Amino acid sequence: MIALELDRVSREYQTPAGNAYRAIADISLQISAGSFVAVVGPSGCGKSTLLNVAAGLQPPTSGVVRAEGRELNGLNRRATYMFQQDALLPWKSVLDNVALGLTLAGHPRVSAHARADEWIARVGLSAFRSHYPSQLSGGMRKRVAMAQNWIIDRPIVLMDEPFSALDVHTRQLMETELLSLWDEGTARRTVVFVTHDLEEAIALADEVIVLSAGPASGVVARYPVPLERPRDLMELRTTTAFVELYKSIWSVLREEVVKSQQGEAVRAR
Amino acid sequence: MRAEGVTRASVRAWQLAVGVAFVAAWQAGVSFRLLDPFFFSRPSDIAARVGTWVSNGSIWRHLAVTLEESLLGLLIGSAIGIALGFGLARSPFAARVLDPYITMLNAVPRVVLAPLFLLWFGLGIWSKVALSVTLVFFVMFFNTYQGVRDADRVIVDNVRMLGATERQLMRHVLFPSALTWIFSSLHTSLGFAMVGAVVGEYLGAARGLGYVIAQAEGTFDTTGVFAGMTVLSAVVAIVGAGVTRLERYLLRWKA
């Protein structure tokens, strides 16, 4: 089954100067249910735009987005979205932040809190349930954000460079936790994970999608990642299979990165 | 923690020192005839006057009226200001339509309105409340408007993705976000509410601190004027400290 489909989707912006800037052009993608897909590309290639369009936060300028076969009209109610920046509500405690999705859906307070407590335990923050986000470390805030997203049972999970602000070790820990969340239970959710880090993309995903340098980014290539699961992220990066895959994807990605840097140099002049 | 405690104590000590130095200089200036007591009175006389007012109880009913007017002004002005601030922040079209009118109204000096309010609402408390409202409203309005517009875009998107309706968005994000701004303006609003009430009383009333001060002025009783000002300032300081505590509680999530 196809969980998420983009059908010749383009998205343009008005620049402050009044020109139209085409972020993504004519992207067609089908992402099958239960798969973990990573989207990589040079900076400014419209990765976030792609995700925002898939989330329904921005309507496509042309083309159609379908979530589980239904054409999107407004927000994507089949998906959750984990943002690159901190998106927790600073005035709510960890408990209330995690319970928020249930509260909004009208669940009674007691049962919402009970389920939130389970999720807080799952991400290992039971001791911090009454803390406010400002009292937590960056990694802890990301765990809260994961729990906040995963507690509402939606089949599609969109993630926009969620761990890019973390240090390398915390990041690896979070990646491991993300994989174990995704892997447990009977029905896997569909994850679309945007990152600029090819290593992270290969380590996590079933498939890596490479976008071209902007403007008017499109899909350059799609690579299946045939690495076995469950994966040990501590060891994986040094295995031959990983390194081979990295080399072959990087040879394509590198060209786009170079193009994007040249483009920036031209714009800077 | 220790360093913080030391700092707080030293701030308190210096606050006290500044006050004492000012009062002492004033007292000395009058004693050595550098200042004319007819125009400047004396701190000791002023303190004695406040003491008399408190001990014979005559000040309380005036104070009670002024506080009632200020509080009503603060409540009504805040309610209208917050409601309209919210409304216009969520409706950019209406905001653009009303913008010049709001600017114009805010530019009207409130003293000019006082006689009108006396005509419209009479000599009782409501003409003073109205004056308070015109002052408090604008502070609250501008801060709420700014606070709602200032709400973090990412948090708003996140909460919408989590399933919030427009009303839930207001309740869970926009209002708490605006609360920071509303609270930072509450100290200003509180002062304005008192100013509105006292100016109203000053221009025409039968009781209230403004009335007391106006009466004293009418008989060139500078001691009475300064005593009235002292009571007024003390009350603002006490209520302001209460607001600070409330603010600290409601904004406890801030780092």
C-alpha cells in the first residue's frame, strides 16, 4: 500500500523582491506504507519544502499530494511532523506537552495523562515529567518531542532534520531510540526523514532519496538500503556494506553539493 | 545561589540608602532654609500627616475609592484591550482598517477627556473608571496584539499538526504566548489605572486620593499634597510587588 504520494508537485515562493522562486519542481514520489525513507540533498535544495507540502502546512503550487490514497486538502491528518527547531510548548510541563495531542483530540485528562506517562517512561524521562522544557537538555527536549509526536497514533511520521542540533553522541542515541520506536509493535509507521547527513540517512532508512541542488529541485536518484535490521548504529558505520553504499550515493550527492555551492558563490557575487 | 542572595541583599540595602539619603537631604534643605517649607513642606511633617490620616482613619475611605476605581479601570481596560488585541491579531484585514483610528485615539490627551467623562458619567466613580480604561486599554491592546503576532511560528505549526482547532490554538499557544507580553505591561497598566483614577478625582469628585490632593492644593497645604502623593506611591509599590509575585508564578516555566 502507498502511504504517501506526491504527484508532479511543485512549490513556488514569492521572494521579497517580488520574483517567484521555485523550490521544488515536478516531484513525483510514492512511499509505501511501513517504510523508512530518508531524503538527502545539499542545503537549500527544498527538502523542508517537500516535507511541508507533504504535511499540508504549505499547499503545492501545482500537483497533488495524497495520504493513504486521499487527496490532501489542508493539513495532513494522517501525519505527524517533528520539527528541526524546538517546537515544544515552553509553558507546558513535559507531561502536558506529551499529552497535548490527546488533549486536543478531546481525551479526558486522566486517561491522556496516563498514556502520556507511559510514553514518557518509554523515552526514559519519568523523573522529569513535571519539568518545563527550559529545564531540560537538548537531547531530552528531542525525546519529549518524539513522545509528543508518536503518542498520537498516525500512520505517517514526517521528520525535518530533527537531530541536527545535537552533538554526535546524543544524536546517535536518539537515532537508536527512533529506530526502536519505529521497530516495535505490529504495524510499522511510515517515516519520511529529511537530513543533510548522508551517514544518518543510510544508517536509519530503507531507502535514500537524493534531491538535486535548488532552485527547482527534483529527485536525482533513489537508493534502496539493503542493510539488515535491527541495526547496531554503533558498529554499522564501519561495515563494508555501509561504506560501499555510502560511496556510491555520495558520488551522486557530491555533484549536487558542488552545484549548490557554485550557485551560492554566483549569488554571493 | 549564595552569590545571588548576596546581590539581592545589597540591592535592597542600596535601595534603602537612596531613599534615606533623599529624605535626609530634603529635611536638611528645609532645616537650613535652602528650601522654603511653604513650597516644599518637610518630610517629618509629611510623615506626621500620613500618621494622622492613618490613626484617625480618614484616609481609608479615600484610598478605598481610588483603589476601586483603579481596579475597575484595570479590569475593564484589560478585558477590552486583550479581546481586541486578540481579534485584530487574528484578522489582519480588520487590523489594517482600524489602524489609523487606533493611532488617532491613542494620541488624544486623556486630561481633555476628563470633563467629557464627568458630563457623561457624573461625579461618581464611573467617570474615573472611564478615564482609567482609556489609559489601560491601549497598553493592553498593543501588547496583546504584539504578543499574539509574536507567537513562535514553529510552535504554532507543531500544535496545528497535532490536531488543534483555531480555538485550541488560541488557548494552548496564542494566549500563553501573549501572556508574557501582557504581564510585562501589567506594571505599566497598573500605574496608568491609578493615574486615570487620581486625575479624574482631581478634576471633580467628592472623595478619593485625587480629591484629597486637590483639596490640599486649594488651601496651599503643600504638606497635604505631598502626604497624598506618598500614600499613592506606597500603594502602587505594594500592589506592584503583588503583580510581580503573580507574574513569577504564572511565568514559572521561563528559564
